[in-house]
Amino acid sequence: MNLEYKPFSIYQNGDDIKDILQLNTEEISEINSVCRKYPMQINDYYISLIDGNNPNDPIRKMSIPSKWELKSNGTIDTSGEIDNTIFPGVQHKYKQTLLILSTNECYMYCRHCFRKRLVGISNAEIILQLNNVTDYLDKHPSINNILITGGDAFHNSNDIIKQYLELFTKFKQIDFIRFGTRTPVVFPNRIIKDENLLNILTKYNKKKQIYIITQFNHPKEVTNEAIEAINLLKNKGIIVKNQSVLLKGINDSPNVISDLLTKLTAYGIIPYYIFQCRPAKGVLNNFQVPLKEGYRIVENAKSLQNGQGKCIKYILSHDSGKIEIIGETMDNEMIFKYHQSREYESFSVNSVFKGLL
């Protein structure tokens, strides 16, 4: 692995964590069985957040494999990413945004990951060289922002992160650069203890605005260490926004979502989206909340917020685009709106339609 700051331990199977979580033989076997298909990776910081006495602990559910992953249906590519791939590691789904799959590694493999086909398993969709990106940007002046993701974009070495920033900040057409990363949530010491990373981000943030798009899903993840990492980024002028995923048995409660939003806004993390959990293979039915129930949860959570917490949007990612879940009708249908569309010329972002997906 290409880490700049290494955690003390990384756990990758049931035997690694049996003493930490007091697992019995059956539980160890179950975890190992899942790991053979969907890898597990968790570091000692994130596993320390688990309450070992609570089998329904939300941190545990997000990070420790369950036998239900092997019983799940679903599709391997829920958002049509393969169809949007220009060449390996580069996707162009929305007119203004170029997406870079920079790695297939993360500091913690989320059990609800919609890229289960890729993360920790295959590097077939990962970018290998940047020459083609330069040519593509030259030919597509409508692209005005870059999203560097993965995997976890901060799992890359500092040299690779610097290479991306050096390249993309040279393009006049680029207004800002985003990093998709759970690092502040699952491994904040990567930021806290790596002054070189902060120096790199500071240098290039002066050339183009850098955004960190992270994913806090539960109030338990908003720790002192996580906030220290966030503050270090904010103090460098970097904007931090949060995209949560609505997850059954983890945060599917108005009070839990409200508590999360309250903590995020208190620490200057901008709530951005709450995503409907995607029906990926190994995820479907394990974590998904029905749309109507999800809408009510989100709306009730928003009702408990001040103006800053109310700015979230409940979003469904679909192969045709990002669809905002607007509400319910008297006819027992739901109202959706294209927030962004892949077929830019065919759909207006103001298109509103009724129906069930």
C-alpha cells in the first residue's frame, strides 16, 4: 500500500479482530466467508469506535462483513459508470465534471459501498496515466471541475496527489478541484500527522479552490480526532462538504440524522447530499430504506434543524443522472426532479416528474 502515514494495524479478516470484538467461532467463519468475495479492511482507529457490547453498533455495521452481503441481489454498476467511462479511470457523465478513479484502495472498506465491484478487488477501472486526460480536457472546454475519487483519494501517496494538483491547476477552464475521501472520518491521522499533505493542499488551493467531499454517516463518527482533521483543512482555506448515505439500521431515524446534521454544521462542515443507498450487488436489501420512508426521515430531520442544516438534498443516483427526491403526492406517488442529467440536451435540470422507481 502507498500510505504516507501508516496506521498501527490494519485488520482484514475475522481472525484479526476476534479478540477485539470477542467473536465466537461461527462469527469468525462468517466474516472470513464474506471476505473471500468482498474484502474487509479496517484500521485500529475506526475499530476503536465500535461498542463491542452492542451487536447493532452502527460503526460495526458499516465496517464488519455480514453474511447478508452474500445473499444480496443487485447490480454491479448501479449508476452506469462503465457506460460513462472514456478510458480506464476517467468518467464523463455530467457536462461540466470529469471524474478520476485514482485508486481502488480505502482506509476502511464500507460494507454499503456502491463500488463493491472495484474497491479492494480490481484495478481495471483505475487511471494508469494522465496523458489522455490532458488531451481530453483540451477537447472539452465545457469541463470546469475535476472530481478525484476512488476508492479513497487520500489513500494515494502525497506525490500522486501533488501530481494531480500540478496538472489540473494549470488548466484555465478548471474552476475548482474536489477530492472524494472518507479519510477525515475513518483515519483522521492521515491528515493530522502529515504536514506534507497539508502543505501540498495549501499550495495548490491558492491556485484553484479545493473542496473535500467526505462522508459522515453517524454522529459517533464525529470524534475529536475527526474534527481536528477537518479544522486543519478548513484553516488552509479548503472547503469541506458532507455527503451522507441513508442506511437501514444505522441512521434511518430523524433524530440520528438531525443529531448528525447539528454536529456537522456546528463544526463548519457543509451538509450537501443525503444519498439513497444504491442497489449494488452485496448491498441491496441490507442497507436500503424504502424511498417513501427515507423521504419522511429526511424531512423530519430537516424540521429539527436551523437554516444551515436544512440545505441538504435527498438524492437518488441513477444511470440517467442525479435525481432529487422532492416529495409525495395525494395519489400515493412520489415527485422527483433531475438535479443533474447525463443526457444534458435531452433533459432540463428543471424537469419534474411523478412516479415510482
